[in-house]
Amino acid sequence: MFPSSSYSSSVNLRLTRLGILKTGNRFSPSRTRNDISFRYCFSNNLKKLCGSRCQFKHQPRRSSLCIRAMDEDSMDMAFDDWDSDGIVGDSAFIMSSSGDDSDTDHLYNPVGGTELSSSNDHDDISSSPPNILLHRNRRKTYRIHRGVIINAGLMAFSVVFLLLVDCYSWRIVRQPLAPYYLTRPFLISAVAASCAGYLCVPLFSSLKLHQILRKEGPATHSHKKGTPTMGGLFFVPIGITTAIAIVGSSSVEVLGAAVATLAFGAIGLLDDLFSSIKNHNYGLPAWVKLLLEAAVGLWFSYWLDSTNISSPYSMKMLVPLPSPLGLIYLGKLYQVLTSFCFVSMGNGVNLTDGLDGLAGGTAALAFMGMSIAVLPISPDLAIFGASMAGSCIGFLVHNRYRASIFMGDTGSLALGGALAAMAACTGMFFPLFISSGVFVIEALSVIVQVSYLKSTRWLYRGAGRRIFRMAPFHHHLELCGFKEPLIVASTYLISSILCIFAGYIGLISA
């Protein structure tokens, strides 16, 4: 129970005589407990009493007063059993911060001495030494960011998964492979990309290559404004260079996949440059991007038809599927499927690149799944996939929550083109759509949202209706109340399962 009004007035009068409480309209001794802000009075008047011997630190997220230092002669009164509002209570007064960056806890504890009398005699004021026990600042506790934890988990899964594949490669492909066949390019690319980021991120920031946010995007993304973009300029070439350095320049499949990746990266670079010049989120017109992507896909399919690539099959344009389907010959439809994969994968990764680390981590898992799937058909392309996965992991060191750089269309389109090239060279389209299931869902959510909006707008002759609160799907989850790290971590978990399943489908299909 709280003290009575008369008892509270007695305490207030004592503080008034000490000069801690001011008399007047705002801080009258006759006012009740609920009308007095003790922390405000204490902080302002204690400065006058203590002078330079008492230092205060105010932090926006701290709800209580922090006394950093005080000597024994700073005050001539005792505080015993005060609660958070300056009213006498039964326990010590503990002041602490509930914020994430809390580094101090101060305890106000009775140590003995003369207490404030509870009688109505206001003339007996104790002059004993102060009974304030101040704990000195504890060591600052550093909270591990959630993005670091998510990245560490993804890195651990990737390394363990690739090591297991390397250990049992003889049973998987039934041919001898070099030690750490997939783990070595993965780790080299990861380390190189992470180190390059420490040089490129400040460089891109100084060049003012900043991300232009969508005006219709979620309001929670306002803090991302001014973040550098075009991160694909440094981590995509590292993945390609590492793969070529390991397999050599004699691998036709790796060279073809590298050219297709760079071609898609060039399209994304043009889009980012136009977006930066126009100071708008949209760079190249959508139809121009689709036309260029389809042109690269058609060129790649014709190149496959006219080039001799290593394959365990005596025919081209074959799509391996699990039994009892087996090998399916598509003929000219193979070229159409190749172009479709290039366009869909490029835009799928691009649409997924809306949260910190979402596209990079999901693409790394998709590359690992494709590396396992194509391993029996083209071991060189498996190295290419592992190298690209490692470069994505290295990029996540700087793109994790909260990101210091974005990959931009330069990176997202390049990653989509690399995945499509791996599938087109081996015919592993079915494992591609499995390992890239997140990209497929994101692209489908946009298609469904736009189609439903236009159809209902025409049907109801007015404002259209929406299925999702916002497309792509990860923005819908944000608006439903899910936090960004939770969405990313859940997506990684789903992509890990799809990665394993895609690798298994590819192995039993080859």
C-alpha cells in the first residue's frame, strides 16, 4: 500500500528544506505522491548541491538517473528504503536499464545511519554521512547481433554439408575426386569475398553508390536509406575467378557459365546505374530488362547446341529425371526452357533481394544444392557452384542484418544467371527449381498479386483487391509483424532442406 497523503507531504517538506524539492505551483509540499516527479527533482537539485563532484549521464534509452561518481562529502542526508518515486518503502532501490545497450546497474541500498523520521516533527533532519552505496560501472556487455548468429549458423551448415559430400564423394559419383573437392573453392571464395568487402564497402560509400528505396516499400526500411549498393561488383567476380583458377581455362562449361553470369551482371549494372542517375528505384524499363535477359538465354541455348561439352550422355538437349521417367529429350523445347530459366531465375533472385542477407544466403544454399546435383555429370560445374556459394557467404559478412552494403541488381541478376547456366549445361532443371524454391515463391507471389489486382480492378470497376498486404512475399510477412531476422533465419532453414532435397534428386536422376 502507498503512504498516505499527509505522510508524503511530511517527506516532501523535508526535501524542500534540503533544497531538493522546490516549493511553488509545480512542486508543492502539499501535493500527493502522484504529482511529484522525483527523478526530475533529484537530478536537477543534486547538481546544485554536489557541483563538479557529481557527474550525470543521460541516455535516451535509460529510464532512470545514473550517478557516475560521488564522494562521501557530497551530501549531508541519508536515503533509506526509497522506492522508484522517492517514497519510503520496504526494499532497496535498484536502478537499471532495460535497453539493449545497458552497461550499468546502480544499487541504492541502506547501510545504516539515521533514517528520516516518520513523525510530523519536521525539525529533526539527520546530518549523518550519506548512506548511498553506488556500484561502479560494470564491464560493458556486448550483445551479439542476430545477423552474426544467423550467419554463423549458415556458415557452419555449409562447411559441414560440403565436407560430408567430399568424404563420401566416391559413393556419390563413383570416381576419385581430389581431397576437399568442393570445400576448398567454397572456403577460398568466402575468405576472399569477405576481405574484399572491407575495401569495397568504404569505396562504394565514398562514390555515393547508394541504394534508392521504393516509395511504396515498408516504412520500417527507412533506416536502409543511404546504404551502398552494387555489391555484386566485387563478390561475383571473385566466385568466377576462383572457379576458373581451380578447374583451369580448358573447362568449356565453366567458361560458358562465367560468360552468362557476367552478361546478366552487366544487365543489372546498367539497371543500377540508370537508377542512380535518375535517383529513382526503377532504372531500366521492365520490358527492356526482360528482353535482354531472354536474349542472353537464347544465345546460351544456341551456344550449347553448337559446342561440344563433356557429358555422360551421347545426346544433347536431355533432361534427367528420377525413375521411372529417366531421360527426356526435349529437342527445340530445350532452348525455350533455357531462356525461361534465365529470365525466371534472374528476376526471382532480384525480387528476393529485399531483406538484409535474404537473397545472398538463399542463393548460397541454392548453389550448393546444384553443385551436388551436377556433380556426377560435370564435376567442373560443381566447383563453379561451390565457388559461387562461397562468394555469397563472404558477401553476407557485410550484407547481414543490418547490412552495410546491398548486392543490387548487379549481384542478384548475376546469381540468377549463374544458377540457370548450371542447369542448362547439365539438364538439371528439376533440381534447379527445387533448390531455388524460395525464388520461385517470391516470383509467384508478385505474379499472383499483380494478376489478382488487375482482374479485380476490371471486375469491380474500381479499386482492385489484393491477396497479400504487399508483394513480394517477404514484405507481406513484415507487415504481418514478423521481424526481419526471423524471416531471414526461417528462409535459410527452408532453403537448407530444399538444398539437400535438390542434391538428392539430382544424384538419383543422373
